[in-house]
Amino acid sequence: MRKFILLLVITVFYLPASAQTKWKLIADKEQIRIYSSAVPESKIKAIKVDCVVDASLAQMVALVLDVEAGTQWVYKTKSCTLVKRVSPTDLYYHSEISLPWPLDNRDFVAHLMARQDPTTKAVTIDGPVVAGMVPVKRNVVRVSDSKGRWLLTPVAGKVRIEYILHTDPGGYLPAWAVNAFAAEGPMETFKSMKQQLKLPKYKNASLTFIAN
């Protein structure tokens, strides 16, 4: 039962960090660091993941935007489907997250938007949830409040990842339980992500809209 939280802390996205945010380290394993921070007027804490991967910017962006492969590396993802592609850097997708009985699964529709700073080459990918686009399923709780961001920064031939998430899973999921195990989901997801990056379709990725 305790594993039910991992999914909501990993699949939807997050809250932009600010200079005033006080982050507390809650997990540090395999060079993946997980932090949490209180959010004003919310019982759910924000989560930040910080790590460096041996990959190019194109590899990382290709992986994040390949939403239909999310079932292979994002923890407890039951389904992940492209809903609409506006452009190579702008898309909508729907995902459902599995929770153990008697809890209801969660799902969401997210809008991914990628952009690169022409000077620093850093890539930002925002992924807020949006309303509509996919009908609500019976016995599945639709996540309606979630904001997030990937910040990918090139560092000496590698990429530093800062991933920040704040999401309210809605329905019945006690906040103390969500916060207590918030580190496990992101940790498992990022460990799987590192393995996923080794696949040829990412390792050999070249994107016209990303300068490495």
C-alpha cells in the first residue's frame, strides 16, 4: 500500500523553484538527489530532483518528448498516449497512473512545451496539466492541479537535470502519506530514466531544434 504515492510525484510536473524556496534533502542515492519543500496554502510538498546524466541535450529532450514511451520508465505509469502534437516542441499527452486497490487510479492531460536559451543552451520543458481534451473515466480521478518544469543544462559534455514538481493528486490520498514516501517515486523513475537513455533511439538522437 505504501507504494501508491510514487506515481503522483513523478509523472505530472512541478512548480518553478524560487530563491526563497527552502529545500530539504530527503534522499541521495546513485548520484540522484531528491529534495522536498513546503508550499504555501498546500498540504502537499513540492519535490525537486537534481542529477547529472552522461547524455546530450538532444538525448534528454528526445526522451522527455517521447511521451508514449513513458510506460517504460516512469514509475507505475499504466498508459501514456499522445493526444495532440502542435509542433516538434509543443504537444499534449494523456497518462494514467496505477494505484493499488482500494484506491482509484489517477490520470491527467499535460501540455509539454520545450524551449532553448540561445545563449546558455539550457533547455526548459514546462508541463502543466490542462482541463478537457480527454473524457474523464469512471473510477479514475482526474488530476486538475499540477505544475512542473524540467531544466536541462549542458555541463562539460553531460547534462544537469533539475526537475521540480508540485501536484495535488485529488480524491482520497492522505497528505502525510504522499509526503512521507515522496522520494521513492522520483528515485525509481530517474534510475529507470538513466537506463532508458542508453537505448539507440535516444543515444543517437539528433534534433533540429536543439543545439548541443
